[in-house]
Amino acid sequence: MAITEKAAPPGGAPEDGTPGADGTRTPPGQEGWHLSSPLALTLLLLLVVVFQGPVRGALSTPVMQSWMTVFVAVVVQALPFLVLGVLLSAAIAVFVPPSFFARALPGRPALAVPVAGLAGAVLPGCECASVPVAGALVRRGVTPAAAIAFLLSAPAINPIVLTATAVAFPRDPEMVLARFAGSLLVACGMGWLWQRLGRTDWLRLPAHAHHEGETRAEAFWDSVRHDTVHAGGFLVLGAMAAATLKAVAPAEWLRTAAANPVIAVLALSVLAVLLSICSEADAFVAASLTQFSLTAKLAFLIVGPMIDLKLFAMQAGTFGRGFALRFAPATFAAAIAGAVLTGAVLL
């Protein structure tokens, strides 16, 4: 009589507990169980359906409605420009040879910083686009000082932002020049500061998979998928933080702060960080704050595109938490100083 054996599951261990092809041993009668992302999402949806009554009641409160409005607004405003930045980042990583940047930027880092800062004027996107692009520049061999100058200048001095600023301040055209000059000054200053004091071990860029054996198109879309998932997660975290603070912050604080010039600048600077408004829309918000001075509004317009909650989360995800914890407070202080200095001269 012929004796037959049970076939082992592909890539696993036979049911009798003998080692499988991968060297692991599965006890008889037991199967591996792993919590995958689709399963986690299914379980979450089931919990929402089961507890839909309490969930619906919680979401109907005024605080939660305000929270959802801010969260959705931040994500919807930022997501298209995040995708634009991811596409540019992937194009730089796959299609642009490293030698291009060596030819395009001056060899001396001190000169490369202002050139990279001015190059930010040609990117029609916001801060969400500049973060992945700056990360791609560093990976392609650009000096971090120049990449930082580009990271800070691109969201504030590109043509779309400057045009929106001119439309928002039709009676104060000097705001456009002040925003351009102040933002470029801060961007170059932070680039030079990094050149002097920065350390490469503070940067922790996420590793990208090598694309041996892939066509350029395949490598491009692999890079797009990687950066979208990576940066998009931090964008959601930043939007959640901004929505939480916006929903619980008392509106009376703004009216009290506007009475003192120093407090007004600080208040709008902090507000720019908390609101995390996309740079294409922040000029209209600043113009609506009629009780504040032009210098305070300028601080709002310079600080916001350089450091806010979602930017901090995205910078931590792209360059590492150690970099973000040092970079954020230094940028915040430099942006306020640059706004006050530029406002004193031009406004």
C-alpha cells in the first residue's frame, strides 16, 4: 500500500511540525496570525458600526465639528502640494544625475545658499512640497545648507504666494516686497547658520530602496509611493495637532494681544505655527486680522511657511527628530527677527 505525505504549505512548514523552507517550525495544528493593515481597518470600521450611536453623538458637538473642519481644511489644502513635492522629489531622485547639482550650484557652500534660496522662487508649491524636494536634494549630494535655504524660501517667495499676497493686500503693495525680502533673508541666514554650526549626524534621512533591475518609470513610481505614504502620515499627524489646538484656543486671546506691538508680533507668530495654514492661503487670513499692525501680519506670513505643526511633523519624518527639535526653535526665532527687521525698513 502506498504511503502519501501531506504537502507543506508554500513557503511554510508542514503540518507535522517539521521545519519549513524558511527554517521556521510551526507547531502541529497551529497557524500563524498577523494583524495586517486591511484587517486593522476592517476591525476599526466594525467598531464604528457597532458604536455608531456614541460616535455620532461625539462628532455632533461644536468642538468636534470645529476640529473636523480645521483638520479637513488643512489636509485638503496641503495634500495637492504634498503630491506635487513627492512627484518632484521622485523626478529628482530618478531622472536628474548627481552631476547636475554640482554644475548648477556654486562650489562654495556660502555662495550655494543664496543661489538655492533664489531657486525657491520657481517652485509653484507650498511648504508641503518643499520638504520632500529638499530631502531629495540632500540625498543627491546637495550641501544641507543650500537645501535648507531652498526648504525655507520656496513656500514664501514663489510666484503663486506672492501673487496671493498682492491680491490680499491691494492697499499695501509693500507687503509683497517685505514678504519676499524677509523670507529670503531668513532662509539664507538659516542656511549659513547650518553651514557654521550644523552637524551631519543630526540628519536622519529615510532610506530609499535601491532600484536595480527596474526601469526609470518603475523606479519613479516606487519612489512616489514610498514618499507619499511616509510624508502623508506626518501630514495627518500635524493636521490633527493643528485642529486640536484651533478648536480649544479662546478667540479672546487675539483681541487682547493686538493692543501691544511686541505681544502682537509674538501672538501672530505663534498663531501661524498653530494654524498650519498653507502658504497659498495664509495672506488672506493675515489680511482679515485687521486689528493687528502690518509688521505683526508680516511675522505671520514669514513664520508660517517656515515652521508650523504639520511642517515640524514632516521635517521630523524626512530629516529626523533630532534635526527638527533643533531646527524648529532656531527657525522660529530667526523668522520673527527677520520680520521685525524687514518691517522696520519697508513697512
